[in-house]
Amino acid sequence: MQYRKGKHGEKLSVLGYGCMRFTRKGASIDLDKAEKEILRAYEGGVNYYDTAYIYPGSEAALGEILSRNGIRDKVYIATKLPQYMISSRAAIDRLFNEELSRLKTDHVDFYLMHHLSDIAQWDRLKDMGILDWIQEKKSNGQVTNIGFSYHGNSDNFLKILDDYDWDFCQIQYNYIDENSQAGVIGLKAAANKGIPVIIMEPLRGGKLVNMLPETAKRTISANERGWSAAQWGLRWLYNQSEVTVVLSGMNSIEMVDENVRTASDAEAGHFTEEDLALIEKVKREINAHEKIGCTGCRYCMPCPRGVDIPGIFRSWNTMYTESKFDGRRHYFQAVMLTQEPSDASRCIECGKCEKHCPQGIPIRQKLKEADKDIRPFFYKIAFNVGKRVMMRSATKKKSKES
């Protein structure tokens, strides 16, 4: 197993165990199966285990497995504060204490503000006293490292990154999302600050394995390296020194074994020029199904009206390279969940963006087409309702539950 350093010198396995996708038996997690897989990963050198409050049964399952095998203090637990569910300091304390109970522990090694997508969400937490809360938990040893997971655009990522002395961060990143969400811009910005970066969705939830075009599968299988599609995706990440830990939602012994083998010899800089060329070829074969040739370069930004042009086009493409559901989910996460509107309805057709687009895309017209496709009438309603639920106003009265 290869290891890379945390901010405070922690020796972190480059392969992390994502605990969101444990196999379920009916409504419950198959605990015996999950235990075998976690122990196999532990024996292979994996020491970073990522869960969250909202993953059904995940925290409790992880806590039980680590506790009954006596390995809690030999690994790092990462879990998350569901910031979208709280409206007061008291709620923060209540949810955190519930997490400690589920995890059967008295401290969390890596604690994240879950699913930030806008600086306004972080500002709302600060208004609730999160900075004092963090200081308190660090002082009493209940939290060792504080970070955030992110699903917005790179502009808001940089604002959040610069606003606090973070110990780590977590981003969605893979060879298809190189210029999406926080992207390579965010990855390098964090690394330049000495902030470890945890990678989620390295294979797009398995889509860079199971949903590759046949041409891409043939390209991979014909290569003399003999690596699987999953190995190519993970190795592309390990090749970058800025990446600290890559999370994988492993739910079979075979998957654990393959990922451990990959993480045991995939060092930063191990890719050849031929390897990088293969990844580019696979990307072209995936992108052949896209609706629009946007590379996510962001030369069109900033839009005077705040329209997230790359985010909208990325979502539109995802509807056709993966599925309509995935495209709309990406749109909701990356475009809708911002305090200031960033959807295509904000466009006043000034044309500034088109003057800077290296691809010569007729952006004004394509924004209209994308918006109509992504947001038919029903989805406009659903997106707006979802946003109101996920992004509570800072002035909202404290909930009775708190």
C-alpha cells in the first residue's frame, strides 16, 4: 500500500474505503459481508474509512465493525456534518453526538462540512457559530482534522478554500471531471496551500467501468498494460502528486483485492506519455456522445449575470454520455445549489462569453437549448423545491427540533 501525508503528518493510505455503498440485505446493511470486506481492506493496508450521517446505516455499521474487531484506534474515520439539515448551534451538537454514538467512538479523525456548493452555505454555518464549535471540538480532542466536501463550481470552491485554515478537503474528481466542479483548478489550489485532497467518485460511481462506450472498452482491453478500466481510472488519479486519498465504494472482496493491488504500486508520476495518450483517447470516445463540445476551460467566465455556463453544459453532456438522471443530478448539485441564481434564465444575451470561447460555441443559443432539455416545466418546479429544502436561509427561525 502506498501512503501520502495528511496536513499534520498522518500517514494516509492512498486508497480509502467509501462506506456509502455497502451491500444491503433488504432495508439493512449486510453487516457480515461488509465486515469481511472492511477487514480485507484493513489487512491490505487501507486505513481511511469515509462515511456520513445521511448514508443509511453506514455510520452504525462501520462503528460496529471497527469496535468488535478492536481496530478503531488503528484507522482514521471520516464522517460529515449534514449542514443542509441544521439551523442552530444546538443542532450541530446534537447531530455530532449522535454520530459519535453510532460510530462507537469518542472522536472523529476527519470531520467534514458535507456537500458545500456555495460560499453562502459556509457563511451560514459561521453565523451559527461553527468556528467556535470547531475550536471547541479540536481543543477537547473530539475532532482532529476539519474539512469540507464540495459539489459546486471552481469559483465558489476557491472562495471557501481561502476563507478558513482547512486541514483537508474532498472533491469529485476523475478523468472525465477534470474541468468540472472544483476540478483540477481546485485540486492544485488546495495542494498549493498544503491542504490534502480526498477524491470521491473516482470512477463516477462505476460509470467509467460499466458504462464506457464499446470503442473505449476495446481501446483499454487492447493495451499491453493489461489494466482494467477501473485500474486506469484510479491510476490516473494516483499519478497526480496533489491527490492524497482516493475513495472507492468497495462492496466485494474481488474489488477490494484489485484496488489494493493497484494502490500498492501506483506512485505519482508513474504514467508514461503513452498512458496519458490512452486516457485522452478514451475521453474522446466518451465525449463522442456529448451534446456540445464544451471543454470546461472557463474562458467564457465570469458571466456578468452569474450564469454557470460550463456547469450547465457539463450537465447537458452528462445527460447523453451517462443518463438523463445523472445529468440532472449534476445540474442540481453544481448549478442550482448556489445562493445567487446561476441558471440559464439569467442570460441577457450580451455575447461576452462567445468572444472568449476557444471552441467557437454559439453559447447564447446553446444555453437556451440546454435549459429546455435539462429543465422541462416539471423539473423547474422540482429543482426549485429541492433548493429551498437544501439551502435554508440564514434568517430562518430555529427549528423546534433544535
